[in-house]
Amino acid sequence: MKSSLLVTAALVAVSVAGGVHAQERLALAEREPASLEGIWSVVSMKDGGKTLPDTVKSLRFVFSGKKLIMRMPERVIAETEFTIDPEKSPATIRMTYSGRPTLGIFRIEDDRLTICLSASKNQPPTDFTSEPDSYNQVLIVLRRGDVGPVGNHLYVAGLEGNSLRKLAPLEKEMQDLSTGSPDWSPDGSKIAFDAWRLSRKETYRDANVYLVNADGTGLKHIAVGAMPSWSHDGKRLTFCQYDPNRGVWVMNADGSNPKLIDPDGWGSDWSPTSNEIMYTTYGNGAEICVADPDTGKRRTILSGGKYNIVYWNPGWSADGKHVCFLGRRPDETLEIASVSTEGENKDFRVLMTFSAQSRYKAPVQCLSWDGDAGHILAAMQGPDYKNKLVYLLDPTGKAQPERVSGLDPNQNYLAAAWAPDGKRLVVVRQEE
């Protein structure tokens, strides 16, 4: 199934949560919109008559006000709005995703929501089935609520992935934190990360920055924001905030003295060797720049045009001479690439390309370079495994990825970061 169609299906599912096909429920929704808010979990999904793998059960659809959000544990897939006609039988819904309209029908029975989406731009389905050669393309069944936790939690592992142990024995009231974007302090004593609370119906936009000691003690909230990265001297952090204070920020390591660096920047990461921060801005596509947060001096190292999107959580090489990142080309192809911090004319290379024909798929937007610049850590789906695992990538792009052994291949790993000593990893593992 095409990814855009899957996204549309998910968002349609959320919209139905707010559009019950009884007139009385519609009136109730207008009077009490909060009663419609919440999370819907995928029970099953079919595309062209074929049942999709159980991994789709990780999808959550969040209905909040007029906004519809589809999210996986590691990221939000999309946000949009919708239109419905509950007076038709069956009730219909129309979604537009990436400029493409999708028509569907829906029904709600107790806590179950069923949606059928059409492969036709002009004709909605007539019944709730999914057949190979018909307009009834995608059939989704959902259940109200967050059925089974899909939070992500931090673990520390040895270099080969052995001795895996949970990082933070979080206090009882914090056990529902979903975590991401881990980053080690330069001395290896602390880990900064972002997190949000699933029990409060929070999403990535509600993220906060936390610190925890490497032994799992001393959990501390320090700021509202996401994607923290330590300065080379361990005294400050750069991070990003969503609206209304969107942009790249810096602050002291205890959360004091926050300062906005660039309201148009995103996905910042501090150099391990200097007082420079790299981040992405958008004009003619995605541009990567490097800036000094104190002097304001800035230079562009990757010009716009190559990528429509450069994803967050890039990685610096240990010598501070290169940056690796995940980017999306105008033709929707994903690439892991590296660029010299002196500019793309000095050195730019594509390390991996991801397409429908690729042996490796679904890379996660979090990269980390090890201490001796020998390997890049990336979480992605390999050719012999159904889950996302952690791989070592060759920074020259010549060698094949090597899976980090010792990590349970039956689990999903959504991010990984090297400790400064090169002997430990912190990983984000999906909890089912």
C-alpha cells in the first residue's frame, strides 16, 4: 500500500472518532468536543484484500479539537483536517493528503471504528470490504483508547549490545514517558533526552527536555522542548521548541538562561569540538547551516535544492569535520548522507539510498557518529528482520551496514547514540 494512502487511512480513522453517523452524536460533539478527544488504536488493516503485518498495530490516531494526528511510537506521520457527511448511508468522509483526495465510508459500533477507503478519486466504497480488484482498497478497524502501551524507553548497552539494561528507574508518576533523541554529555556521566506523557494524550509537540545520570538515577526535568544536544564543554545544551516559541534555542545545562538563536531553524546539534551548532533552515528546499550561538556568525554548508527535508537528530563526526543526516529528495527518495562542515564543495557523499527496491528500509531520523569516527549508528529495518534494529554504517558509504549484535531482534529500536568512550550505547526501544 502506498504510504500516502496509509496516512490518509489513519487520519480518516481519527476523523470518524469525531463524526459519529448518528445526528444526536454529531450534536453532542458540537456541544462537548472534549468528549470526542482521545486516542484510537489500530486493530487490523487490509490493503487490496491482503492483511498487513502486525506492525500496523503500533499506529495511534489522536483526535484533538479539529486536528487529526496519526503517529507511530517514534514519530508523528501526519496532521490534517477532514470533512464528513454523516447523513449519507453509509456515512462518508473526504480527505486530502499531499494534494490527493481520498474518499471513504465509516461506521462506529460501541468502541470499534471501521473505515473503508476507495482507490477511486470520484467514487467512495459501497460496503466495508477490501478486495484486490475493486474500489474498496483499504479497510481499517480501530478500537477506542491506547490499547497497549507504545511508549519508548531508554536502555544502556555495551558495545556489542550485551548487558542490556533499562536506563532510568522512573518514578511511578513518570512511567508513561515516551522518550527519544538521547545525547550523552561529553564526560559520559549524563544523558539528555526528550519525552512526553502518553497518559495525558500528549504527542511529540508536548515534548520536554530531561536529564538523567548514566546509571539511571537523578532524573530531572529542565525545559520545554525537544532534541537536546550537549555543547562540547558540557556547560550548555541546544534544543528546539515547537510553536508558539518555535526555533533553535540554547540554555545552560541546568535549564537556566534560555536564548533563541534562530526562529527559522530546526534540528540543531552541537559540535563536539567547537562552539558551533548545525541546524536546518528552509527556503529553496532544506539548507544546512553552522552557526556560533554567541557571535551570531553563520555559514551554509549544504545549499537548498538537493533535499526537500533534512530530518532532525543529525550527527557530527568526532573531529567536527563532517555532519551526517537523513534527507528526503524532491522525488521522495530517502538518503543518509554526509557533508563537510567546510561546505558541500569540500566533501559531500551519499552513504545509503532507500527506495521500494532497497534491501534496507524505514530509517529513523536519529544518527550518531562513534568516538573514533569509524562508524555511524542508525536504526532501520534490515533485509532479514521485520523490526527496526541498530546498524553500524560505513562513513565512506563503501561497506554494507553491520547489525549491532546482542540487541533482541524481536524488539523495535528507534534511536541510538554512542557514549564518548565508544564503549557504550544508549538506545530507545519501543515498549509494547
